[in-house]
Amino acid sequence: MDVNPYKPVENGRQLTLKKFSIGYRTLKTAIGTAIAIAIAQYFNLEFYTSAGVLTILCVQPTKKKSLESAYTRLVSALIGMIYGFICFELLGYHPLALAIMLVLYIPTIVSLKVVDGFVSSAVIILHVYTVESFSMGLVYNELALMAIGFTTGLVVNMYMEDIGKELDYYRVRVEELYMMIFKEIATYLREGDTLWDGREIIEAIEVLNTAKSLAFKDVENHFLRRQNNYYVYFDMREKQLEIIERVLPKVTALPVIVQEADLVADFMEDLAENVHPGNTAYHFREKLELVKTEFAQLPLPKDHQEFLAQAALYQFIEEMDRYLEIKQSFGGLNVNKARPQ
């Protein structure tokens, strides 16, 4: 095995070092933290660095998650201050009082489904514990820290990078993979055997999972949008892939190559050249009906092996009709640079 001496090796395998990079979220977090601390420091707030901590916690992968994060942390912190006031004022500022307070506080935020705000709330609670005095001045100070931290986090997180090009890349890659799969099926139908290992199917599954996650992220970055056209598109392709996986055994298990195989191979080659985001499935469903008609005009099987082969091919085209039906129910995806139709 050739090993690059400049890369680490683990268990005899070469490891690839991850490329150092600074992403948008990292920059937003750094800038937002600095701004929040600067504002809190300008107003001479106590524990002003905590504003930066609250900003860090509020910067999330999507806008909706940031808004939800700010809400849960605010509610959780207010509940924490109430519990802190009751426990510390009644039992004193003692570690035992803090323990009792947390025993009561944690189940409360869990039941209210704001447990994600525990860390930021703990910061506020410990401020009160450190000062050992529950004054209105301290309450205003903590509320100001939360206002500055959460608001700064929400503001800097309003900017999200455009993922349209990335989504379109995955769309094109999925279509390329489907094209290769269909061509391999056509080759098998003509030759009866190939060296194809099916890796395109595995890659298609991985690409679709990644693409759907990315498309869902785009939905979460728009407060008034409930779905993304790309998400619907990739979901449609995922359903089609399930059919492709289901029909492959019907093709690879043909006992003999019959005349019908050439008709199906022609259809699959034609379909492979027309995998695109538009909606022309109705056209190919019509072609599939012609294939069925030609099937009926061919001679009857001579033996049991030919009968099994013809039956398998007929089941195959029925499944491909379902494949096209799924595409036909999809309205089509408008892209700037659609594949040739």
C-alpha cells in the first residue's frame, strides 16, 4: 500500500486530514459574540461577557432554530430566576439551596419543553448566586444581558448563504446517476450479463439523503415557507429509487434473453437520455403503452424458461409505469439550466 508520509496512518489505513476552513456560521458567531459583549460593556452591565455566551448559544444552523432557541432560553431563564428568588431568599445563598433549586427547576423546564435553555439559564442563576442578593438592579442587569445576547444572535443569524447552487448540483448528480442506472439495465437486457456493481444506487441513496436535509434546512430559513420545491423533487426521486431497487431483481434474474428484452432495452435507453427536472412523464407512459402493444404481437413463449422471462419483463414495465406515474404527479422543477429534454 502506498502511504503518504505526511498524512497520519491508523490501523494500516491512510487518514485524510480535514481541510481547514472558516464557514459563515463561524464568522457570524465570532462577530455576534464581539458585538454583544461590546454593547453590554458599553452599558456597564455586570457579567457583560455573558452576553457573548448567550449570543453563541443563539446562533443556530437555521433562522427558525435560532428563534426557537431564543424563545426556549428566555422562558427557561425567567423560570430559573423565579425559582432562584424563592430558594435563595428562603434558604440562603448556600450550595444546598442551589441543589434544591435545581432539583425543582430541571423537571419544570423538562415538562414545559424548554430544557434546551438550561445552560443559558444556569449562567443567569449562578450570577444571582454569586452576587448573593436578589435586587431589582440585578434583575434588570440579567434581563438586559438576555436582550442583548439573544437579539444579537438573531440579527447576525438573519443572513444565510444561498444554497440554491448546491441544491441544483445534487439535482444534476441524481439525474446523472439515474441515467447511468438505466443504461446499465439496458446493457444487461441486451447482453445478459455485465460487470456492473450497482454503486450508482448506493451513491444515489446517499445523495438524496444529503439533498433532502439541505432542502429542509432551506425551509427552516424562511419563516413563511412550509415547503421547498427541491425537497418535493428529491422526495419524488427517492420514491422512484425505491421502485428501481425493487425492479432490478426482475431484470437480473431473467433465465433467458427473449425478444421482449430488446424492446424494453430500447425504452430504457430512451428514458436514460431524458432524465431531467421537467415533467414529460406522460410522453414516456404513452411509449410504454406502445411497448406493451408490441409485447402482445410477439410469438408466445416456446418453453417454461421463456415464459418466466416474458413474465418478469412484463412485471418490469408495469413497475416502470409506476415510476413514471410518480414523476407525472410531480409538477416539475423550474431551474435556470435544466437538462436537455
